[in-house]
Amino acid sequence: MAKTTVSDIIVPQLFAPYAQNITKKLSRLIQTGTLVADNELSAYLGGGGLTFNKPFFKDLDSSDAAQENVSLDGGPDSTPDKIGTFQETQVRLSRNKSWSATDLSQALAGPDPMDAIGSRVGNYWAKRLQSALLATATGVWASNKAATGVAGMVEGDMTYSAIPGTGGYVKDVTDFNLNNFVNAIATMGDASDDVTAVMMHSVVYHSLLKKNQITVIPASQTSPKISFYMGREVIVDDQMPNYMVSTNRVFESWIMARGAFRFGQGSPKTPVEVERNAKANNGGGEEVLYNRVEWILHPLGHSYIGVAPMGGPSNALTANNLGNAASWARVFPERKQVPMVRLMTVEF
């Protein structure tokens, strides 16, 4: 029987969109609406450049200071108000990954190797997309702590902390609970009704499970299983920040509304290709599958202000990368226009 090879089953023109669709299907960020596809951002990626500028009109001022006129017969001419604008700056993320035939050997032996490989590649990129969002949000909250951005922004107004000032853990006071959850989303004002998802560490998740505060729809009804807290879908990820503050281990949970992040997806010049390396394995040869992606992963109401390196920023916390405070600045003036909040708790 002839041996199945990667080049036998991978047709690049078919595989690239197939893997992209699987990535979107598997991404809980996309399924919850936290990460919303933006066709305009996708179009940006079809051209050149590392960063892109997108202007927005500000909301019309409806405060008493800008109240309407009283209509009068023979009165003076009215003076129209101006419509203000602000600008977001997005950054290109160019990423790639390769796998050898050895990595894919089990998939090649399966009944549908194309589907098996596509699922593996799609699952890989879904996880990496989540990692990129985690890094971006880390940078955004660090920027907010430093009050970097629009004039009048309140330092730390996107965070609610239940960390004890002195002492340690207090049950139902310092942990993730309904009171702290409501206090956190209250920072978003009337936009809190739009909250769709909560990202948390597994320690926080299991603590809530013990309290019987998590609703789980089992895998028998949906695949994979889905968990909810107060009607909001829970995304569990052990990459969520946790660290020591004094003698307390602090856990960050991120509560996000629909559209907190916008997502653009482009197509590299050669998104998929298979290479045959005849010299590998002491002349036995090897096949390698390459997959490349182009993304914009943008936090609503912010601008990337770092100096974008070739290929775009990495997930790192260092200068000009996604996790760095100096890479981001808020451009939306009102707190509730930025539909996400960080809740900081101590669980034990």
C-alpha cells in the first residue's frame, strides 16, 4: 500500500481557508462575541504597512452644557456645534508555524487526514489567537494603570480590586463573588448589560464550582462543554495573570462585552506550502507543512503607539510588544465606551 504524504492531501488553495474556518469555529473568543470580525480591518491587511489608522466620530454632546436651543420667532441665528473625531491605530501581526511529517504522522494515518490536520492546525491557531489577546489586554490594563491616553482619563478606571489592604484572604470578601463581580461591571455604567464573557484562571473557576455558582452545559448537549457565570460564558485559561502582592496571591479575571476586541484576518502571499527536504533524516527525507497568518487583534477604544517591528509585535511584555504598557494608549474618553473590566481577587 502506498504511503500517504503531506503533499498528497494538502492543496494550499483549499487548506488555508479550511484551517481559518476551523480556527474561528474553535475560538471561544469569537463564539462569545468578545472578538468580533471587522471587514475593514481585514481589508487593511490586503495592503502594505505595519500600522493602520481608523478615524471615529465622537458621540454628540448631550450634556446640559450643550443643551438644545429654544425656538423663537425672530430670534438670533443658532451656532452649530462641531462633531469631534478621534483615531484608533491598529497593528499588523504576521505569524507563522511549521510542522514536520513526524508531527503529523498520526493524522496522516487517520481515515480523513485532511480533516485531522486541519483540525490540529485550526486548534493551534485558536489557542495562539487567545494568547495574543491575553498579551494585548495585559498591555492595555498596564497602560490604564499608568493613565496613558486621552486627557481626563482616570488612572485605573478599568480595574476593580478586591485585594485586601492589610491581612489576607477573607471568604466572600476578597474572592470572586457576586458582589465583586457587580462592582466590577458597574465601572462600565449602562454598558454593563452587554457583558458576554468572563476569562478566568482555573483556580478561580474551581473555586466558583465549589460554591455551585457555575452553570455547565455538558458536552452531550454542546461540543465542547460550555460554562456560565451569571449568564456570561466562562473562558478558562491558566495563562491568566496571577502573582504575589505582599503575602497574597492575586488572580486577575477579565470581564468583557461583545466587541471588546475587533479582529481582522488577511492572507499572506503564500499562506500554506509543503516543503520536501531530501537531506533530512540522514537522507531518508522529510516533509514540512508551513502555515502563515496575518491578523489585526485590536482592543476597542485604544491605539497602538509602540514602534512596530517588522512582522509586527510579539506577545512579549518588552518594549513595543503587545504586553507592554507603553505600546497602548486609550483614545475613547468615556469609561463606558471601553467594554471590558479587570477584576482582581484573592482566592485563598
